[in-house]
Amino acid sequence: MSNIGKKRLETVLAIATYSIGSGTATAAPTPGGEISKQIVLTASDGLMYTSIWKIYFEEDLLNKEMLEILAEIGLITASAAGTTYVVSKVSTAIIKEMTNWTGPLGWGVTAAIALSLSGLFGVAWALYCDHLYCQREKLA
């Protein structure tokens, strides 16, 4: 398997792991505690993004300067993605608060939504990292 193939496989496994974890954590009912749970899940998503970056570039994203990162991905893209992410997390928390009272069926629906959103954002980040990696390899 090629180097890029290994990176893509590791990335898919990382996204699946983090997404399943987010879906599972979201399924548990916590009336009145959804916002705090979303903060923890956001931190988990951040770890997913840094893991994907490390898979592709073998460096910690946390060690990079924020301005350098924003310059790489473009300030507008980062702002749009950040806004979309925050809106999705808040929406998930609101939906979860409403479904806490509907029982396991409602919990399952919310878990599926959270799993899908986490996976979708992970795939988008992985596609960006994959594109950037391929561009860097062409120049090398």
C-alpha cells in the first residue's frame, strides 16, 4: 500500500472512531446538561482534527502558529467553517434537550445526527489535508 493509501486508511479509522464516540456520548440523556456535553464533544472533535493533521504531516497541529494555519487554509474559509461548526453544535444541543424526554427513539435520532455531523466535519478536514498533502508532495 502506498504512503498516501496508508494515510487515508488511518484517517478513515480515526474519523470513524471519533464519530462513533461522539454519537455514543450524545445518546446518553443529560437533561439540562447538553451545552456542557457539547463543549466536551467539541474538544473531542478538535482532537480528531489534530490527529488527522498528524497522520498526514507528522507534526502536531497544536505546535503550529494560529496565524500560519489561517494563512494556509484562508481566513474566510476558516471563519465560515467555524461558524458552521458552532451552529451545528448549538443545534445538536437544542435538539438533544428536546429529545431527552422522548426516550430511546429520540436519543437514537440525536446520536445519529451527532455521529453524522462529526463524521462530515472530519471528512471535510481530511479532504483538505489530503489535498494539501498531495500539493506538497508534487512540489517536493
